[in-house]
Amino acid sequence: MTSIDNDAILDELTTINSIYEEGTLTPISTNNEPSLLFSLRLPSLPSVTLRLEFPPDYPDAPPSILGTQSVGDDLPKGVGKQVVDVVRDVLAATYRPGEACIFDLLEEVREAIEKAEEQGTLHLHDEPAAAQHGADDTSNISTSTPFQSEDLGPEPPWTIALPITEKKSIFLARVAPVSSPAQAKSYVHHLLSTDKKAARATHNMTAWRIRGPNDTSYQDCDDDGETAAGGRMLHLMQLMDVWDVMVVVTRWYGGVQLGPDRF
């Protein structure tokens, strides 16, 4: 059985596999010695699994991306090396000494891959195969895509806090200005429809306070299964006299109950 001596690496293993799918970060057996080698499957590109090595003093020193562990047959030749280069660049930009970095790495890699695709520096699909269809061959072209089936509107203007880890659960708070309960509800719907990570979270607790016309006001909250959490968030907003704003706190359960530390 593979052993891991570094508590920070153990926390990374538990946290990443709680936020994403089980097996996203997996130790690679090293003959019963404390494992520093891991496979890291990219949630934004599951066909690519990287080979990663933590230093013994992580997070005081950064991990290293050694290369690819596996690349799916659905990707063109050479994509694995391109992705490794992207991930290495992102790691160099996001790592901070003394801070766990895998969560930030995976999130920044998702954006970097999307940007590289848009700029044409990363090709995840074989262009020639698509080009074989003539311009007049419209028999298999759909007039709509799943992404066009619902107009979610523009991205809400979220301000996102740094994630907090408590007893292996990860909490991420975001706030946005709102002017009506309908807008607040649409922002939550947009978040859960476009952010797979948030949609898979254990809880998405919400609260908002809004001043309406003619001295009306609206206040509401939702625990999303985390008993009394939304009410506590709303109470804190009342104490701070915050108006025309909504708060969403996302929790990914890490396997340890918070107990009396909840509030």
C-alpha cells in the first residue's frame, strides 16, 4: 500500500478528490516507500492525465510536472506535450511558497486551455477530419446546440474570495451586486448551469438583501442542505447593514464533520 508522509500532500489528495471526481489525484506506487509521485487527471481535459511529483517539503517548494501519464486516443498527436507546456507555465505563475496550489492550478489550467484554443495555439481536434465535409453537406448539421437551448444571459459580476479549507472541507465565497430577487435567483441559476464544480458541490448556500422602490426591501436565504447556514449568512449581512448584494458560499465536503466549528 502506498504511504504518504506529508500532511499537506494528504490534504491535497483528500481535497482535490472531494471537489472533483475520485481519482483526479492519485498516488503512484513506489515500492511501499512514501509516495511523492502522483497522477493528475485534468478535470477540464479528462483525456489527459499528467505525471506530477511533490517535493518532500511541499508546499514550501513547488511540485513538478514530469510529463504525461496518459493521453486519450481522442486527441491529436502532440497535444499531450502542448498541454504539459501550458500546465508548467500556469504552475510557474500560480505557485506561492507555503501555499497549497493544486486547486488553483487546475482552475487556471482550465482557463489557459480555453484561451489557447481560442488563440489557435492548442488544437484539441483534428482539423482535416472536419474539413472533409463539403460546404454544401448540411445533412448532419444541427440548427442548435445544447449550449443554445437556454439563454442564461451574461456572466454575473462575481467577486470571488480565496478558498478556505476547514477540516478538509473547502469553502469558496462569491458576491455580486443585485437589484431584484429575480436577478439574484438568475445569478444562482447561471452559476449552477455554467460551473460544473459548483454544481457538484455539497452545498451552495445563498443570502441576499435588496432595497426596492417605495421603501420596500427584500431579504432571503437558502441553506441548500447545510442547516441554518443561509440564515447565519443573512444575519451577518444584517449586522453589517449590507444592501443590494447577494452572497453564495459553496462547500465541498471533505469527509470530516465540522461539529461545533460550523458557526
